[in-house]
Amino acid sequence: MDTIFLIASKTACFLLRPETILVLLFALPLVLLWRARITAAKRALAFALSLVVLIGLTPVGNLVLNPLEAAYPVHPDITSPKGIIVLGGMEHVAPERVGGFAQVNDAAQRLIATIELANRFPDAKVLFSGGKVALSPVEEGAYEIGPDILRRLGLPEARLIVEGQSRTTAENARRTRARVADTDGTWVLVTSAFHMPRAFGTFCAAGWRNLIPYPVDDRGGDFLSNIRWDLVGHLGMVNLGVKEWIGLLRYRVFGRTEAFFPTDYN
């Protein structure tokens, strides 16, 4: 069932990505020209070009991302947590031609924040959750790029718990809950701010309690100050925001989260 959900999720996100829709919009005039509908083709092309200019000039993605990122406070009050949960998604392997070293992407602040919290609370365990996205979960220990980075940054092995098989946020929540028998005490959930509403709701639905959301890696921002030509950057933010809203809706419809923006930390 998890694999079917994964395939359906990836397919839906691909088909509904704004960049996919843009390609289809530019393909539409060709179809209309083939059918000798010249006026309609001109209008369709003008609409597609206008949309590209709008996205290229204005940070439309900020309007999509900001509500997600503003759902939970930055740097919440934390007192003596029992553990810190960090979700994967910030790591990948470099090509073999450059040595195959562990590398990070735009979500690297998840690791930075985790190390900062680990140093701030030296008695807290650190639970890393995330595996390789594949049709079947990889074996434990087969994909530990994120945990290896934490180890290299100085996190003692005795404090680290690794759950390396999750492929989705729902699996993150369920598998981490299974790995921690005793969830008494406060646990801190670290993930990107845009991802926090879905992650926090899913963890609550999986049975986690006394959980404090700790959003990092903000991508949105002010609208007016970011008006400039940046088609690649602006389109990327729109893609990211739309993908997350689709994921949030999908999780809510299928009962994998208790609310769009859950607020019950207990």
C-alpha cells in the first residue's frame, strides 16, 4: 500500500507541476495550428508567454510558500528535550567522477539546525529519519548519507538513532514511532518550514505526542523586494509550493494527517 501511495503521489506531482503545465500550454498552439485554428493558436501562445513573463518577473512562489512557512513559530521555546527528530531530504551522492562524496542540497539547514540543537541540549538523542526514494525500502544501513554527515560534524554515535528506510513523510512518522518505544518527554521535529505542516500533522496522526515543530530552511519571503527577472528561481519556488500544497491535500484526504495546520503540540 505504501508503494502504491508513493507511485500515485509522484505521478500526481509530475502531472500537476507548474512547469509541466507550461509545457502543455506551449504545446496547445501547435495543436491548434495543426487544426488550422490560427486565431485560437495566437491567443493560446499569447497566454502562455504572458504566464512565463509573470512568473519570471514576480515571486509568485512566495505567495504559495509563505502561508505554509508561517504556520509555526521560528525558534520556539524548548526546555530539556528528550530527543531531536530530523527528516532527510537534504542529502545526495556526488557523481563517481568526483569521488562520490556526500553532498547536500538547499535543505542543508536541517542538518545545521540539528547540530545546533544537539550542542545546545547534550543529553538529547538525535533521530535521523529518511531513506532512498525507491519502489522498495532499502535495507537499514544501506543509505546513511545524512547520518554520516552528522557523524562528521561531531555528533557522537551513542546519541544517534538512524531510521533509514522511509520514502515518504508518512513512513517517516510511522517508522520513527516504531523505533522509539517511550515517547514520554518532549521531542523536537526539525524539517523545512514549507514541509512542517504536513510533517507535524502526520507525526501527530502516527501517535507522536509532546512534539515541538522546529521549522528551518525558509524559502519564501517578501513579494515586492523580490520582483526581478529570475525565471528559473521563481518557477522553482512555484513548483515547490504547489507540490507541497498538493501533498498536504493528499495527506488530509487519505487520513494521513489530522488537519491541514494542526496546533495541538500535546
